[in-house]
Amino acid sequence: MLLVSACDKLHNARAIVDDIRTIGEAVFDRFTANREQTIWYYRRLAGIFTRRLEDARLVRAFEYEAANMTDYGVPSDASAL
């Protein structure tokens, strides 16, 4: 079940990063959570997937996309939220 979730979240993360590049910050208007909270969520998922999944390629891909989201000026410290 975790593997299916990771694949789904990876697809979502890629779509978000693509949309950030295409339409910018407006992508975050789609979510109930604000920009910082959305990015924090994906960072947390990256940590969970890193610890719990054995598929290193999938984990690296997810970490990469989560990092691409964070390159847009969001603090990396979750306590800042």
C-alpha cells in the first residue's frame, strides 16, 4: 500500500513542480493548505518514503521532486510553519 501511495504522490509532486514552472505561485491556490504547508507535507512524505521503502530509485525520484518544490524560497525548517 505504501508503494502505491508513493507512486501516486510522486506523480502529484511532478505535476506541482511542472505547474510551478508554468504558472508560478498560482499553483498553490488549488490547495486548502498554503504554499509552505504543501511543501512541508511533501518533505515529510519524502522522509517517510526514505525510511520505509526499499525501492531506492522511487525514493530518489520523490526526494528530487520534493527538493524542486523547495527551491522556491520555502524555509526548510518545519518549525517555521
